[in-house]
Amino acid sequence: MTEPAPSPAAKQPAPSSWTARVREWGVRAMPPERLLPDSQPAYMSSWIYIFGVLTIASLTVIIGSGVVLGLKGPAWWHYTGVGHFFNSIHLWAVELFFFCMVIHLWAKFFMAAWRGGRSRTWMTGVISFLISIVAAFTGYVSQQNFDSQWIATQAKDGINATGAGAFFNVLNFGQMYSYHLLLLPVVVVGLVVAHILLVRRNGIVPPLPLSDLVKARPAADGGERAASQAR
Amino acid sequence: MDLAAIVNLNHPATYVHWHFFQMSVSNLVVIVLMIVVFAAAIAVPFRRHHEGDEQ
Amino acid sequence: MSKRLSHRELDAAARHYDGPYKPYDLVKELCVALVLITVLSVALAIVFSSPDEPPSTIAQWSRQMPVDFVTTAVNELDGTSGTAGYGPPYNHNGPGQHAAFLHLQKWLGVSHPIDTAADFVYQPLSTIPDVPQVKIATAAYQAAPAKTQAAWTTAYGNALAKASVGPGNTVKAPPGNYGPLPTMMGALLALAQSGGLDGDLLTSRQFYQTDYTKPLLFMADGGLLAARAQAQHLLGTQWGMMNETGSYPGQVWLWLYTFWYQISPYNSSANADLLVFLTMGVLSLALLLIPFIPGLRDIPRWVPLYRYIWRDHYRAQRRALGQR
């Protein structure tokens, strides 16, 4: 028979335990019920709210189809039907990804979703968008067909003009492929995870208050504010 | 070797022009779809199918 | 209107929510989304497939456009090609782009040195075995004084503008004093048409190759890639950055990036690329910092889409207040 669980007093971490301190910090910052709540505020009542998760789903399909393409190497999709099919899934998932992400951005903008201490959520979202464009670009120049030849020889001028061409050579297939398969997906996924954790931590932004409802609210809930709104 | 697509898009695109602005019909379709889907997502009522309506 | 509330009050109000919650299954939502997007992606892949225009090779270029190929090779030799005069990161022969005091292209230096005469002409010619005339011609050209070389390349370049394609896909220029150039270029053209130049330009210091800088720069200095691009509406002046080959949807999210290239002062500037990058950099920064920019952050209150998004919530609120 196993020993009974230690009493709560015995669970007090020794002050010098890094592990315990990290665990306590993690649980304090993100209790499980906050990480995976099974309820949401009642104002989450619009189809517009699904575009964030649709963007994540698109990213998942991009990565899944990308893994298949990566497993078989960069030339595979040019000379097999199955390979071309997975390339097609990858391309259309990218279109869906940007489609859903931009609608999600429009929605969050018109909701002013950065309110209430949520500016970092907005900012991680914008940076994800910008880095995704770069990630997509490295994919386009990794296709090893005419499109990649043209895009690379054109884009080099813009990138060289900023000085970035000194260390980011879009004509170097090996370098671009490495960025596309590993470096940028890691960054994008990391940013998306940070973005989601911020959303869970801060909660979904409440609706903008309507003035007639603000004025009508009982005094206990911001009477000063209501009084100052009197026309 | 290639599995033939049902709709073959491997032909030159049609372009719409307006002053100096030009866009392929395919890209225009994508943009119009985005606006339509955005508007629909806001306009279409959101009703829960199981219990759990607003308390 | 809620715009009467100050920004700080709005912010404070958004930090708390004491109202009702309802059950919401996030994991199920994610699973449904995954199935939906997978089905959509697969369906689109089945219906439309994806484009795959085969790449151009130097062999194809030299066979389809031999005069253009030789003209480009002469330009690489005399330093008048795009790559030859590019500047950093390839060489020091050009100033690079700048905006006011920002000379980023120059400051970051030459990181991928390319000597167009050596890399695109002398070195490939030196690999041709058992044709002593080519070695003699190349040596004669390299030994000649710079003024003589310039006279040859200028005369030959002008003649090529009136050249025709001869038997065996060779180039026939009108007679003139071009020194050893016809021999050198004839050999280079034959090497290219046999496929040898594609491999030659790819080879560098090692066996395994993944860097296509040299063959791509050489081809881009010529007219084949641009001719194919124009046919596919991919040129900068055709808003090409947004487009895909064929009738496929392209990169719609680049619309604003390519827009600037179409208007003044960008469309007539030698520094257009840097200017567009800087413009987009500033706009991206503005997008990032919207929460802190007065005016921009108030647009959602002025364009009240939120009244429709949250109409259920406002209705419920009114009902609750009406019942008190």
C-alpha cells in the first residue's frame, strides 16, 4: 500500500527549491480553471468570436500538411500526385489562415479589445500577423519553381535595401528552407501560445458600455460616473 | 504527374482595372468573401443549441 | 454615447466583469474548428489544386533567347549588368539605396561577394576542356588594356541589338571589330545550351549545394524571368506582389505593400524599395501601438459595429434594468 499523501503543512516548499517556486508561480499566474475554463461571459454571443480558433485550426493544418511535405523533402511534391495534393492542402490552409486571421483582427479592432489591460494581447496578435507574413514569404521562395525564382529575385531588392540582405539571402534556398521549416514556425507558434495565454489570463474583453445603460445603472456601481454623464 | 484539379486555374487570370488600381478576379473574390463573411458573422444570430442560455 | 466616457474610465470598466456566465466548451470548439478547416482545405485542394510553374534554367534561357543571353553575358563582363552595378551585398560598384541619412544597404556591407566578370564569364569558360581557342581568346581579353576591352564590349553590345539567331541556335552579329568576344561568347553560349552552366554557377567551395544566388542573379540580369513574369502579371507595375501564377488567389495581405510602388514619389524613385519598407515599418508600428494612439484607438467608438456584435448583451442589460 502506498504512503498517504503528505499533509498540507509538509507540502510547504523549501524556500530554496527553484522547482517549487516555478510551480507555485505557474499555478498562481494560470490556475487550471483559468487556463481551461468551461464557461465564458454571457456577452460572448456572436459568431464573430470563432475566428480566433479558426485561425489556430488553420495554423494546425498548415503545420500538419507542412510536416508531410517536410518528411518527403522539397522536391517530392513536384513529381508525385500525392505530393502535389499535400502542397495544395498547405497552400489553401495558408489562404484560410490569413482569411480568418484578418477577420479576427477586424473584429478585435472594432471591439477595442485592447481595453482593460489587454494591450499585450493586441500586440502579440499584431506581431504574430507580421511574422506570419515573413513565414509565408520564406515558403513562397522555397517552392523550387518559377514562382519562387521570380519572388526571390524581386524581393531581394527590398530586403537588400534595408541591409537585411547581408544576413538574410532570399536566393539561398538552404537558408530560406531552414527558416521556413523550423525557425519561423517556432516563433509563430511561440507567439500564438503567448497570445492565447494572455487571453486566458485577462479574460475576453467586456463590451463597450452604452451611455444610456451606464446612466441607468444603480448608484452603487459608479454613480459618480453616471452623474458626470448627465447631459 | 499531377492529379487534375476539378476546376483548372492554370490559365492567365482575368484582371479588373480602375484608374491605376488593378486586381485579379481571384484576389477580388477573396477580399469580397472576407467582407461578406465578416458581416455575416456579426449579423447572423448566435443561438446556443443546448441548455446554457443567458441566465 | 459611450464616447463620452474617458479612455481611462473605459479601460477601468473593462478590467472587471461581474455579470452572468454561461457554459462554453473550448475544447469542443477547437475540435470542431479543426475538422471544419481540414475539410475546407482538403476540399479546396481537390477542387482547385495548386500552381507549379516549372522553373527556368540557364540552359532554357540560352536556347530560347540566345541573343538576350549573350547580351547579358557581355554586360556581366563589362560591368554594366544589374548585378555588376548593384552595390552591397554583392560588390562595391554601386551606392545602394538610401533614405535621407540612412544608408543601410551600404552600412551592412558586402556579405556575398560577386565579381560578375569572373563568376559569370571567366570561371565557367575555364572549365571548358580541350578547346584551346577559348583559353587563348579569354587570355587575350584579360591581357588587353581596359580601354580596348571597353571598345570591344561597347561595339559588340551595339551589334547584338541587331543580331539574329543563326543555325544551331548560335548568335549572328553584324561584322565588326569585337576582338576575342565572339569566340568567348560563342563558347559560353554553347556551354549554357548544353546545361553545363547551370551546374557551373551552382558549384562553389563544396560538394553539396543549396545556394542559388549566382545562377538566379545571372538569369535575373537577362530577360527570360521578366518575360515569364509579365505574362503572369507578376511585375511590380502590375501589382505583381499580390498575384500568383495562373488564376490562383495570391498574397492578398500584401495589397498595401505593393500599393505604394504604384504612386508617386515611390514609383519614380531609385530608392523605392527602402522607402516602401520604411513606410510599411511605420504603419506596422502604428498598428502594433493602436492601444496607445489617441484617435486611432477611438475609431471603434466612432464606427459602432460593437452595437451589433454585442446586441444580445445590451438587450439583456436593458431587460435587467427594466425589471428593477
